[in-house]
Amino acid sequence: MNTEDEPLEIDLFHARYTFSDRARIEKQILDIYGKHAGRQGRILVATQVVEQSLDLDFDLLVSQIAPIEFLMQRMGRLWRHDRINTELSPRSTRIKQPTFITLLPDQPISSWKTHYQGSGFVYRNIRVLYRTNQYLNKNSKLTFPDCYRDAIEYVHNEQAYTEEPEELLSLFESYQQEQDGSAYTAKMYSVLDSKPLNDVDPRCALLTREGEMTATVVLLNEQGELWHGGDYQEQQDRELSTVAIAKKHAKGKQDPDLYCVKAIVNHDINYSELGVFLPLKNE
């Protein structure tokens, strides 16, 4: 374990790496924070990707507020494996019990639209965030699996509660309309004319969790070659250098034949500003 005088290593993990980089980084994260990892003082900063099927095991977890089901998924990465009297590396002696910290706003409410800051932007359903906030305040202790049904039913009940601010109902109705519009748009792209689409049709654009259209961007170096090497005309080679980002951030030259955007790293797009950190070529 690190002593108080030693700096902690910090790792970053998110979903906007190229396919090649994400596979490499995901393996590194599993090696460092997985079941069989040697336990060293270290911090992982991550997005929602840690909720997915990765066998990660943390001693302490701090999360921004999210809908209750996502918080529960993250809790599943806390003290995931028994490390007492086993062949697994022991936990930190400084942390005596599983500790999950949810960050909640402590400022007076000036606007519900901005009250939950980044979480409100990501999840958009402000009423669900408010109810999650309320549920956590009312239940200082969660007992699994007994609390699952109660929590989900409370947070996602479609009927407004009498004690809820009226503005939350208006925001929820706007959210539902937005979701209906996103679903309709997605359906238009995927089943236009009721004809099946192949995997390179531009109408097969990816969707983010909340329905925002994304673009397929192929990264190139300054010589116009694929970032991770290979033949640009080969789909499997292109995929290794591909990243999916919101259309509004996609810069570069549209390829009309392959329905993707060709972007030169550090010329067309500064990916570090979007949270995409590309490794040095000699790593």
C-alpha cells in the first residue's frame, strides 16, 4: 500500500477511445482493479462504463448522483470479492467497511434544469434524479436485494407525488416528449421504407444512451494513414482507429462511400478536449 508521503497513481477510463485503445486500456484496468489484481494505492476516474460487465473490485467508491438503478450497478463493484483468508490480495487496512459515497448538490435550488449539473445533462430526467436524491436521504441504509423493488418503484413511478415541486412534472413531460422524438427519429433511420439496412448505410448512425445521434469518426495521422495502422479500405482496420462521438463534435472530411468522417488527429479535432486521450505512438 502507498504511504501518506507517496503520491497515488490516477487512471482514466471512458467509452470514447478508439476500439483499439479501449481494448488495451480495458485490459489494463482489469489488471489493476480486477479480482486478481495486487492491491495498491490507486485511483480510477471513470464514466458509466464501469457499470457494465467488468469484474472490478474497489475498496471505496465515490459517484455523482445518477438514477437509482445506475447507482446500484456501481455499488456492485464495491467489495465485490471476499479477500479474507483467500488467495486474493487483501484490502486496505484503512477502509474498515464497504463505503459508497453519492455526491449530492448542497446549493439552494435556483433552477431545476441546472440543479444536478453534469448528471442532469447526462441523464436529463430531472425528476428521477430528484427522487433518487429523496430516496437516499430517507434511507440511510440499503439492504440488498430487498431494497431493489422498493427503490425502483419509488423513483420511476409515473405518477407525480403530492409533495413534489410542480416544475418537476413539467420537466418530466418535456423529457418524455424528447424521448418520444428521439425514438421516432431512430425508427425513421433504421426502418425507412421498411427495407433492411446494411452496416455501412448512413441511416445506421449510432445512438447514445439519451438518443443523441453520433458520428463514426476514423482517426488518421498527419500522413493520412490510419491512426493504428492498416488499410483504410479494410473495415476491420478502420474499426481499430474509429471512435463514435456526437455529430456536433465531428470535424473532418466526410467519406461518401464508407459513410464515416475522416479526421486528422490534432488538426481536425482536438480529442483531448472531448475527453479522448490518445496514447503516444511508442507506448
